[in-house]
Amino acid sequence: MITRGGATDVKYAVKVAGRFQLIGNRMQGFDEENRPALELLPDTLGRPLPNLIRDNVFLGCKTPVVERASGLWKTCHTSGNLHSATADGPLQPLTSAQTVLSDDKKAATP
């Protein structure tokens, strides 16, 4: 489990900038605006990677996943992920990521 707890100004819980498998984790309490639990980046050549991101729970996370280039989430294998924006809210399937091209500009969420 990865939890924000009382920490302040946390930019993200997990940043994936390479080939990884993220399976069966629980991320909790990342409830600040523009502070994702999971941040996805392309590889050093700007390509998306087919990471395995499966069976994770994002509880009380306002923005569960941010991708720093369009299409990163779609390239990943992402079954069984669940999220809730509040700590006691119902869990819903996580089917998309918010695309943020820079710290200032947001693209449409797919």
C-alpha cells in the first residue's frame, strides 16, 4: 500500500518512465488537485510502452492516473483497476487516464 498520509506537496505516488509491471497495489489518499497517484511517461525516445498495470486500487484519489503523452494508458495492459475519488466512495472501474501534456496544459481525457 502506498498512502500519502500527512505528507504535503506530494507530486505523485508512483512515476513510471520505463518498462514496468504494476500489479495488485493500493494507492490511497492522493486527493489533491493535479497530484496523481500514478504518472505515466513515454520512453526516452517518446514512445509509449506496453506496461502491465493490473488489479490496482486507487482509493481516495482525485486523479488516479495522468499520462504525459496521449495514448500511454491505451498502450498499457490495464485490466481490473478500480478507483474512488473519496476514501469511502464506491469503487468504479478505471478505464482511462487524464492526459496532461505539461504542468500547465491539459488535453481532453480520453
